[in-house]
Amino acid sequence: MSRPCLLPGLALLALAGCDNMVRQDRYDPYGDGPLFADGKVMQAAPAGTVPRDAPQLRAVAERPPLTPALLRRGQERYAIYCAPCHGLDGSGDGTVTARGFPRPADFRAAGQRDLDADRLFRVVSEGTGTMYGFADRVPAPDRWAIAAYVEALRRAGSEPGA
């Protein structure tokens, strides 16, 4: 056997005995184990730990005050995320409905006019019917802005068919 093949062969032979990553002890989350002094496998988070989504949760809980800047931001975000389906005026005649997608509700309709900004925020976040939620695409402050703009759009619009 030649010397250049000897070194890689010895390395492979040495690694063949290193299967401890494959055969590790397994512990159930709520079970007992020898890893920690209290004998429990799951441990409480250290004091002062902040969840990664804490800023997002705070933004969801805190409805911003209604200002002209919020409405401008809402109009901008609405044009990007909502108008393709709902149309610029909220009538539900966006460009995607011309391509066979289901027509969304008209914001000016009587049943839609009763929705408040909190409910609109939840619909934008979680979706409804065939509409998917935007919580993973649109930050909470922008969803609040969209909800405020839709609320203003509904109040400003005339009754359908009028």
C-alpha cells in the first residue's frame, strides 16, 4: 500500500469508532435526568431573559393613536398589500379578481362597516376566508396603519349601488 493512501485510511479507521453523536442518551422534556442539579431535564429560563418576539407582542397589544402620518402609512401599505385584491377604493375589484381569484368583501357594504380597527387588525394578521394572514410579512405597526386606513376608507366611501 502506498503512503498517500495510508494517512486517509487511518483517519477513516479512527473516525469509525466515533459514533457517540449517533448514540446519545435521550431524555423526555418533562422527565428526569442527570444533566442538572435539580434532576429535571427542562429548566426555567434565566432571570432577565426576554423572548425574541417581545417587541412584536408589544406592538400587537399597543394600538397607535390615529394621526395623519398613520393614515398615510396605512394608505401606502394598503396599496402594496391589499389593493391587488380589495381595489384602491375597497370595493373588492382589485386586479387579481380579473384573473379568476375570488372577489373579496366590499368594505363599504353594511356588514363590513361594523368592523372596528381591532377586528381589522386581527383579519390582516390572521386572514379570513380565502385571504391569508400577513403577520409574517407585515410588521405589527404597519398592520395597525392598514387597519386605520381601511376604517377611514370605509367611513369615507359611499354605500355600494348608491
